[in-house]
Amino acid sequence: VRPVEGSAPKRENRSCFLRIITLIPTIAITRVFTMDFTNSINISQNYGTYVLRAITRDVLEDYNGAIDDYTKALKLKSTDSEVYYERASLYTKTKQYEYALKDYDKAIKINPNYADAYYYRGLTKGILKKSKDGLADLNKAKDLFFEEINKEINFEDFLKDIKDKYFIHLKNKLIE
């Protein structure tokens, strides 16, 4: 039996539908986790549980709830640069740029080599028309990113390896 012409959904629509279908279980599971974290918090106010619930609330786009949870977590442990960074990103999503800057500042104070915090603080300063300061942060982020890459990859060895392979390739071509 041949399907009636035009009865099958267009490829783009099927693709969109499949993406939506795969998101439904994720959203449902995330809501269950949020309820579980809330139950855990009702039993014992725990730093880690607040952070996990903040993450799930962020996924569910409950940004103000996530900000509240990160704030509660920071009252229990105020030395976590990652939590300040995550709360700053939520302040940015909710267009509370001055609060975001304060949290990026705190994240950088705790971890002066936090490239991502410099990067997003620079972008936030740009939004607030503080271009000169923003560019300084973006340059600092760039320098920190390159330092990290240099630690992970020894470029001298990498370039020597490429050079050796290139010459071997040329030699083989000449022999052929």
C-alpha cells in the first residue's frame, strides 16, 4: 500500500517533532529531581542539595528559583567560585547585570585564573557600556585560555611532530 501523496510529514517537521519528543522525558525527569531535592532540603538544609536543585531549576528555566537556591548554598559555603559564576550567569539571563558583575567579581576574587568568569564579566561590562573595562576582561580571559591550552599541549613538541611527519611525507613522495 502506497501512502497518499502529501500525507507524510515534511522532514523538517519530523525532525522538530523528534526533538520535542526527546525533551519531554528530560523535562519530566528534571521536575522529579526538583521535587526530590526539595524533599531533601526539607529534611536537611545541605549545600550540595541547594546547588543540585538550582541546576535543575535552571534547566526548567525557573531562573529566579535557581538564583534563590544558589544564594542559599552560598550562605552555607561562600568560597565556591563556581556557584558565584553560575548565579552570575542567571543574573545575566534575567538582565540583572549589576548583580551579575558583583558575582563575577567574587568568582574572580576566589579564583583569579577563572578565564570563563573574566570572559563573561567582560561581555556583561560591554552590555553596560563599560567597553574599556570589558575589553580588558576579554583580553585577560584570552590570556588565561591560552595559558591553559599551553599547559595541556606542548606546542614545541606538536610543531616538531608535524614538521617530522611533513618531511617524511615529502621524502616518500620523492622516492615514488
